[in-house]
Amino acid sequence: LDKIQHNSSMFLIAFFALFVHGIAVDPPCTKQCVDTRQGCDQIFSDRSLCDDPEFAAIVQECLSTCDECCTNDPKYACPDLLGDTCTLQLCDLLPATAFDNCKGTCGLCQAAGPVCKDSTNTCSTMEAQCATDPQVQANCKKTCKQCTAVVPKTTVKTTTTTKKPTTTTKTPCYDADEACPSWVKNGFCSNPDAALKKKYCAKSCGYCK
């Protein structure tokens, strides 16, 4: 039954992604991103040249044409667990699903906690299903009261000396996001931004000593 419900949820996500696929929407980090060089569209009429190392310097002058506007924005510097299924429209239609699976596309890489809101306006009529329907739980987090933040546990080690007992606190080392194991498989730990890796996936990326 769980497998059927999971497949139903994934089908719904894919349906919404396909439904809005043809609508072009720019992420927020592109609003002030423009080409600083004339003729970028002609230079990169073959868009594959945007990935050619020999054109790297020119790409920096043609960020809009080469769709590189969000490359250096840390809010977008993490992988999408659902790959190409993630779209900007999905960020608005299913914010709870987007937070868990589409952080890179939705600019949520630095978000401190889950999006605490219902993703549809019919959640109030489905509150009775919160305890039994995973799809309702995923898309009606506020109604289902699933917005409580998770506070990492602190490990306290107690040592005893010949004089008197002392208590020392070990600095906690943990993954701030439960999706880190999946991110690792998608190359998150290869990200050059060490601060970002330590902040979100310190344990999975091997920073715990």
C-alpha cells in the first residue's frame, strides 16, 4: 500500500511538472542579471559554446544569454533530488514537495527549515486524512501540524577525575537536512563551497572528527 501511495505522489508531481513545462518563468536571481557585452546572442547562437572552457571569460559577460545567472548564488547551489521534474512552477504549486526535493531550482538551499504552509487551498477539508494519507501530509503541512522545527540533539560527555566530576560538552556534528544522504549521491559534497557543505551536511560530507 505504501508503495502505491508513493507512486501516486510521484505521478502527481510529474503531472504538475509536465502541465507547467511550457511556461517560462525566471528565478529571482535573474532579475538583475543582464549581458554586459553586445552581440552575446550571436556569439552563443550555438548554446553549447557556453560550456566551452575557451569561452569562459566571454560567458561572464553574457550571463543572461548563457543562462548562468544563478550559478554563483548560494541559494541555488545544491542539487535537486527530483532532477528535471523540478520546475519553478512546482515551487509555487507544491511548496512542501519543493522544499524536500527541489531546493536548487526553488532557491531554498540556505533555507533554515521547511516551508510551513499548505500547498493547496483545499487542505482544510482534508484534515481528517492527515493521519492516514501521505499525500495529504506532504501538501498540507500547516493543516496537519507538521511544521515543528527539528532541533539537533547535543551530545554531552561526562568525565570523572580524582578531585571532582567535570562535565564537558562536545561540539555537535550532524547533518542539518535529512536529505543529505541523497544529496551526497547527487554530488553535493563535490561543491567547492566548504561552508555550505559544513552547514547542511557536515556528517555526510565527512567533516565530523
